[in-house]
Amino acid sequence: MSTARLGRLPNRRDFLRVQAGRRCAMPGFVVQVAPAPADLAPVGLERPLIRVGFTVSRKVGNAVVRNRVRRRLREIARLVIPDHARADLDYVLVGRQAALGRAFATMQAELLQALKRLRALAVATP
């Protein structure tokens, strides 16, 4: 069972704010993180919402290729971020051309490694 749930970054202003934060480049993607705005704190006892955005440049390829990269990024984020990422940060995953040729399990491990490098791993609670 996951400790948080995924949300989306809704607008360009949020993407630009996260872009100005810390980043970690991996072969298939770049992870960018920045503190989430304080007014987004969860209300009541619901699980915290971790906001994630996805972007893929036109340099990566045509629309079909970009959408394939974006789908892969969404899936690795869905599998890794709720259980391992801090809920007080916003995340943006920027797709790269190499994301198409990389093994899915490798990309999952790289996302976990990037979160560790960015000091964005959630503290394990007993």
C-alpha cells in the first residue's frame, strides 16, 4: 500500500518554479525538484498529495515518440514516487531520447537513485 498519492502539476508557473530548483540528470530523463507551496498541505487524515509533472521536448521526436516517452515516465513515477519520495516536494520528469531504448526496470532504479541524489527520499517510518 502506498503512503501517498500522485497529483499533477497544473500550470506553467509550477513547472517554471520546479525548473529553478535542484535537478539530477539520468540517461533516460532528468528529475527536477522544488519545495511544494505551503498552501497545498493535506486537509484532514487523507494521504498527502505528491505533485508530478512530465515534459518531453520536440527534440526527442515526433508526437508518437514523445507520447511513448511520457507514458513510460508516468508509469515509473506511479510505481516509485508514492512509496519513496518526500511529499513536501514537487517533481518534474523531463524525458530524453534514451528513454525509449532503456529497460523499464533500469529506469525505475535510476529514478530511485536520482531521488536519493536529490535528497528527496521519504524517511522510512516503522
